Amino acid sequence: MVSTHFTLPENITPISTEADPLKLAGDLRTLCKKALDMGAAGAAVLSPGDLCFSDGKILEKMMQTDFPSIHWPLDYPIDDLKNTLFEYKKGIFVYIDADPDMPDYGGGPIISPEHMAAYRKIHEIVSAVEAAAFYLGYYLAMGFAAGNCRSIFCAGETQCNAAGRGKGCIAPYKGRPSLTAAGIDTRETARKVHLSHLNTERLFLSGLVMVA
Amino acid sequence: MAEPFSDNGDPEKMEALRKMAITHGASNARVVSTADIPIDPRVRFKCMVPKCYMSGRCGHCPPYGYPIEKTINIMKNYRQGLFFHVRVESSIIAAKDISSVITSGKADDAGNLYSLGGHYMLVYTLVNMIRKKAIQIGFSRTEGFSASNCKDVLCFWKKGCQRLNGDGACRNPEMSAPSMESAGIDAFKLAAKSGWQVYPIGALCEPQSVKRGMLMGLVLAA
């Protein structure tokens, strides 16, 4: 998903092999500001060690969905996502407030247009932050959002095309795995990164962009 | 300034391969030690999160293709490789709407789809030629890595990757090769370490956004 809010940096510079902690710190602030400018209620820098992983019961519950997709439950058997996340040093956790009356859709269809707009919003913020990070030279930046991408981008389809052998995603570059599907406990992670204003007892939708 | 690479072994034979690559169209080529080739699981995941339009549609593209462990094991069997790139003008690789043209597979009036496809074909051809030449001059085994997905380059006019959708046999087993990125090799980092100017080029880029693009290939020889 390419955000309409997105503008390319004026000077795209060649990729550097030098790790510059000062530049990274400045760029993370810039990316947090971008998320907030796009409507995030909060954004915080985190390290992989701040990510709280769910117990297996949640993932087991996801396996029982009647609305499966390549990202719900996350289905990449020959690659280890958790280990991969720990290859990063820094990322950005973002959230938007959700309707307090929003039901737990799990991976199923999202009935309310208002709720659908919220899920799309968190995807849009994550996409824009990830793209901004990419053009700043963090070409391995990787974003996660909320909800089952099939419910959000392919609700009218009878199945997830990407889940079939030899078939691709019909909404490429849009859908991202949810944090939950990646095995991350969003509520505990939000508590750990001390986002001001976030009441973790209330409903929220969260996203994550691992940057560098 | 390129960083020095360690232990190149068989320098004369590798120089012969390097010269051949340049003669046949590589813009630059460098002998690298496998110890200096960065392998990173994030690179493979970037094909899947978010999903690239080819992810799952080509036998070499994640979630298929070489898992990281396989690439690491391959590297253990080699000491050196030839890393090369083919330069692509930004007017082609960062042409307006080239991303949607590639995804749709419909040729554009400016000819950028076929021009870019020709550059990719050169990378696959070079990988294949270098591997053959390596055997001719005395290496006993080789492994090749190319750029992007082989389905769009070698089987553009065919419906589906036969390895995934057909009887399991690749239509072009000799020319086909996994891309560096699909195998988890961080080609950008290796290029930067080689002193080559490599730019992050995405769908939003336009010709004036970046100076140039490059497509990279790697052949290991032992």
C-alpha cells in the first residue's frame, strides 16, 4: 500500500555499510513523527527484546479459523520469523485507538465499515513508515499490522490466493501479517514500551516496523 | 572505497572469470570470499512481508526456494565467488509506473518493461556462462545466484511456474537460478562493501530520484 501522504526524500543516498547510531536515532525520531502525522495515537522506539511473545495457545486458536490466509495463521514453514525479528536492533511500535465496542474479529470478516477503516488505517501508517525507512537506506525495514489481511484486502474472495501452491497474492505489497499472527502479544509489548496516553486496558490496533 | 576481501584463492582462474563477465556485459565484477558474503534471514522475509507480487509464484521465490540453512551450507563448500553487476539506467529501472507495469506484465509504450527484462536476462546469461567457463578452466563445481525471479525472466510468456504448477520440472533448468535475495544473501550490503553505489529503488522512485540502478549476480566456484 502506498500512502497518499508519502513523499520521497529529496536526496536518496546510496546504501552505506557504516552503522551510524546518531543517524539511526535521528531517523527513528523522524519515523515516529511520520506515524503521528499520519494519525497514529502513539509511537515508540523499541528493541527486539521489548517484544513480548504470546504463548502457544493463541497461535493454536488462530489455526482454527474458518477464514485462513497466508498471514493468518502465519504460514512460512521453512523460515523462522522470531529469530529474524531478533536480527534487528531497533523498530517502531505504533497504535491507533479503536472503537471500544469493536468485537474481537479474530481472523474473520470485519463487518463494520468503521472498523474496516481502522484496520486499513493501521496498515496505511505501517506501510508509509516502512517505505520511509526504506528510502532512508534501511532496505530491510519490515512492517506488521493488525488483523487478517484477507479480511481487510480480500474480504470478497472465496479463498486466499497466496495460500495456494504456485499462486501469488492478489493484493501484493498491501497486506502485512498481524503482530498477533507473528506471535507477539501487543498488549504486553505496549506496556513494556511505556507509550504515554495508551490505556492498555482499552481497545487499540497496533503496528510494528522493524527498521535496522 | 571497496573494503578488502579476505582469501580469494585461485586468483588466476577467478581473474579469467572476472574478465569474461566484463567482456560479456557486466558493468563491474569482483572476486569475493564466501566468508564475506552476508547471509541474513531478513532478506528472505522481505520477499514475503509484505508479499512481493511473485512470492509463492516461482519455484525459487520465498516461501519456496533455498532456506537460509541451505544457503549457509552451500557457502561452506566454497571459498570464493565472482560477484558482478549489470548497470541499469535510472530512466529504465525507475521509470514512472514501471512497478505497476512489471506487476501487470503488460508492455508499456516506452519499452521499459522489455528493456529491463533484457537487463535481467543478461544477468541470468552471465551466471550461466560464468558457471560453464569455470568448469572449462578447471573448477570442479559451481553454484549460481541471479537477480529477481526466474519466472518473469525466463518464462514470461508461460502461464505459471511449471515447477510449482506443472509436473514439477523446471522449463529452463540450465538457465534458471535462485536470486541472491531469495536465498537470503544481502546483495545490497555486499555491493556497498564492494564500493559500488547501490540505491534503494522502490515503486515511488522516478528517474531523477536515483543516479542509477544495478542488477547483481554471484557465481561460486571450487
